Amino acid sequence: MDIIVTAVYIAACVLLFALAIIVHEFGHFIVALKLGLRVEAFSVGFGPVLWKYKRNGVEYRLSAIPLGGYVSIPDVDPEGTKALEGGGSAEAGPVVRIAPWKEIAVAVAGPAMNIVFAVVLAVAISIAPGARFGQLPSIIGGTIPGGPAELAGIKVGDRIAAVGGREVSTWTEMQTEVQISGGKAVEFSIVRDGVELPPVKIVPARDEISGVYLIKAYSMTNSVGAVAWMPARSPLKQLAWDAGSIFRVLEGLLTPREAKATAGALGGPVMIAENIYKSMRRSPWDGLGFLRFVNVNLAVLNLLPIPVLDGGLIMFSLFALVFRRRLPDCVVKYSSLLFMVVLMGLMGLLIVKDSWRSWKMHTREPAVEKAAEADSENGAKDTRD
């Protein structure tokens, strides 16, 4: 019976992840049709086609590389689409270049649909009677003996007010800043009994199994049971948390002193699938909350000005609008192919890294987690809203 239940949850996770992709591509698809553009294919996945079905001139595909999807609209982005397809369409007709504003409208529609879907999910979660909300404050519930936090003199009840000069108010925010430190000495601002103490420097320790950096302290007991991406019942606060999280990561990637550590903390499809699976097992509402978070991330990331992504097409179209001429097709073609290879290579590395980390975590539990679990019963009760 456990195997059947696990299989059902895994199937649900695959469907949820696919749904985020389908919603995105449907945005491109429906706007292209409304503008009267020629649509050749709607694909979930990239590369060689595993299954296809044609109706009303549109070929619906399931492709071999399940890391995204695309809608083939030759009059919008012929060379970029070929890169995604893994080859051109045998039935492709002559390309008719359309107005740049139409290209921008089609490109924006995908991320816009992800945002619309995220809003729908946030509203649905906000009215769900069984959904759990709240965030753990950045208050120390206990420290691991001999760990960086204890050695720095941090005590139970201390509130971490800032890490590396950046204010934090929740445990998740504190963890993010510790991870981005990359194991370098980072300054902590601590408030004890209402009095701010002189800042202390702590060198986070790297956990050899999970690869994350820790100060080896744990939070107050999570009596509500909510997770990081369920900060509040308000849909606006949910979506603000989603956007804030992804923009913090992008900021870290663009900040030289934080770039390496931030890149090392990134996860790929395996980590996303794991989080959806764990969330669904914990609560369907937590799972839908994480799906909301994924949709906001897809929207923001796809708007980055990188060829192959929607932001790349917007960039090329804006060039045409401003300079009244298009970039040569060869520039679009080879930049799309180059970034396609780069992105697929990075995705492959993330899959390998996440799979290795997952295997290690499932075969050997970190000692810090054992100690935290053993001592957590003595932590203070959570007093979140």
C-alpha cells in the first residue's frame, strides 16, 4: 500500500510540474492565435518528439527532454524555435516577419499566465480552511554543542537582527544570508533581552552531506507546522514572498562577493520535484503553495534578457523597435543555439548535483540534524501570527 501511495504522490508531483509548463506555454499559444499568427506546434519538453497529435493545424508534442517546453510560432522566432525543437520543422513554410510589438505580446504572455496562475493559487490557498500559515522568527531555540553559534556566544532566546549588514526577521531570511556567505566570516547583529549587542563574526560550517552552510543553531519549535513559502494568508503577502525570494537570488548572482556561494546553492528540476513531493506529503495546500512559488519563479526567470528565453525574444524585438531594423538571422540563430547549450549544460550539472545530494541525504542523516531533533523539544514555542 505504501508503494501505491508513494507512486500516486510522485505522479501528482509530475503533473503539477508539467502544469506550470503547460500554463506558461498556453499563454504564448493563445495570444499567438488571437493575433492570427501561424502556430505549428505546442510541446511539453525539448528535443526529439516522443509522442505527437495534430489538430487544426497545430501539432501537440511530448518531447524527450522534460525541462520545459515551447510553442513553435515561426513568424515570431523562427531560429530560436529551431534551437528548442532540436531541428527545424519539415513542413515549415516561408517566414513572414510580423510587427515587433506582436512578438513582444506573445513573449510576455507566457510569464503573464504563470503570474495569473500564481494569483489563482494564492487566492485559493488563502480561503482554504486547512492551510497553515506563518513564519518562524529569527530567534534562537538552541545551539549545537561546539558549533559556530555556541562558540560565538549566541544563547537561547537571542534574536538575530541582521546578517552581513542585511536585516532579517525570519528564520528563512537568516538561513538565506548564511548560505550566501559561502562559509566566509559574516557579521551577526544580535538582540538579547531587548538590548542590541555588539556585532559578532561567525564562520558558518559546511554540512558535508547536504552541502549547505550552517551556524549549527535551531529555531523555536514550529508549533504551527507551516513552511517558508506559506508566510501569511494574504495572497499579496504570499506573492511578495515569492518575488522577494527570487530577486534575492538574482541579486546574489550579480554581486561578485556573493555570486559563487549563491550559484552553489541553486537547485534544479530534481530539487523542485523533491520539494513538491515533500510538500504534497505534508499537506496538499503546502504543495499548491510551492507550485505558486514555482510559477512566480518561472515568470521572473523567463523574462531575463537571455536568448532562447522569453526575455531574449523581447530584447531582440525591442532592438527592432528602437533601431527600425532586425538583427541578422544568423545572430539570433547562433546566440540561441549557444545559450541553449549553456542552459542545458547548467541544467544537467544541477540534476547531477541535486541527485548526488539527495542520495547522500537519504542514505546518511547529517549529525547536526540528529542533534537538532534531539534537542528541539526544549525549544520555546512558536509565537508567530
